[in-house]
Amino acid sequence: MNRDPFLDTGYLLIKENKKLASPVSVLFYEYYSSPRSLNDEIGILKDQIQCITGHGFLPFGKAQTPLLWDYADGVDTLEFLSKKNSAVIL
């Protein structure tokens, strides 16, 4: 992997990298010097982050189980569709 250090778990590669998106079967991680530096980074990237799991955020295991009022990108899909002209949709 380009001579970069990584950990091979047998089914997942774990690699230190600041990118938000990783290839399939690769998990990127990053170290932060303090909680404040992490919060600053989250603030900068908030429009690019779908959700955050962990202490003080979504509990682990809940990121892919949204509630009915959790909307992708903050858009209420039913409200959006109800405002559309039904003749155009069909």
C-alpha cells in the first residue's frame, strides 16, 4: 500500500489517513491532540460529515438505523414531494 504503514485484520485494513472517505474494506483513522482540536475539525467539515458516532454523539450501532424524522441531508422527503406537482412526478 504505497509503503504506508497499515494494520491487516484479515478482513479489514486499518490505516492512518485524514481523508473522510476510504475504499471498501479500509478504515481510516486520525489522531487529535485534544478534544477542542477534534471539535474544531468537525466544525470545519460539518457539511461533509453524514453522522458521528461515539460518546456525546449517536450511540455505536445506531448510525444506520435512522428514525422516521431523521432526514438525509436535512430534507423532509415527504414535505418535498407534497410540494411537487404530481403530474410532473408521474
